[in-house]
Amino acid sequence: MNHAIRLATATALTLAAITPALAAPETLQLTPGNMLAQTHSGSMLFTVTGTYRQLAGTLTFDPVAKTCSVDVTFQTRSLALPNAIVRGQVMAKDFLDPQKYPTSRYVGTCTDNGTIMRGQLTNHGQTHAFDMNITYVTKDGKLIAIDTAGAFNRYHWGLNGDSMTVSKMIRVTNKISLDGQPPT
């Protein structure tokens, strides 16, 4: 009987060692304190980077299963830009028009073993498919951030202003901190 107990214990320990740890999905409330959401658009002379100062949403993720979902809303007027001239052009009726379209929203899920965020972007009153690549940032073997990046053709969302001076593609980058540190 003693041998049977030892065999059962050894089997249980072996199974525990070879069975991957199962992590429960985690949910993070997204705020400007843990998510750096930026747009990057080319102009004739330089790249214009805008940073959303007001956003809210949730990220649910399971780092072991590499699954996630996100739902985040951005306040259009909160997009910080390099100067008043650029801000005036970006906030104009033929571009973001925050008077008529006060928010943008992204809803997506991780696919392709957690390497692609597939989703829908609502911007300027129009919703279209928008996918982003996912990068997992680790430090000392621990997941500390999830970064996403993608680009969209602004004309598909009716962002028709400044067609002679601003490129048609807008790059979007998001850095989501999971370790309590502000994203940089």
C-alpha cells in the first residue's frame, strides 16, 4: 500500500510539472494612465503625432492562452497635437470634426495565436475593419505591456481634409502597461 501511495504521489507531481499553468483571464480598466494611444500621420515635411489624453475602456487578456479582447473609446477633442495650426486642421469639419463626432471607438479580439488584434474602428461616424499587430513586452520573464500597431487609409473613414499635405495612411500605436507603470 505504501508503494501505491508513493506511485500516486509521483504521478501527480509529474503531471503537475508537465501541465502548463492555467491563468485566469485578467481585466484591466484602460485609462490614459496605463494606455498610450497615438496617431502618426505624414505631412509634407514631418510626421505629426497626436496623443489621446482622454480614453476609457477595458482589456481582457489571458497571457497563457494568448487571448484578449479590447473595447476602448477615445474623446476626439482630447487628441493632443504639436501646435495650434495643426490642431485647427485636424479638428476641422473635413477631418475629425469633434463637434459632430465627439468620440472614436475600437473593439477587437486577439487572433492568430495572439499576434493580431482584429477589430472594428469607428471614426468620423464610420465603422470599418481595422487590424493591428500585437507585441508582448516582457521584463525578467514577466509580461509587463501589450503594444499594438496598425495603419489605415483615412479616406475610408471620410477624413478627406488636407489631401495635398497629409498622407492618406494614418499609423496607430497603442502601448498598454500591465505593471502599474505609465506607458512610454
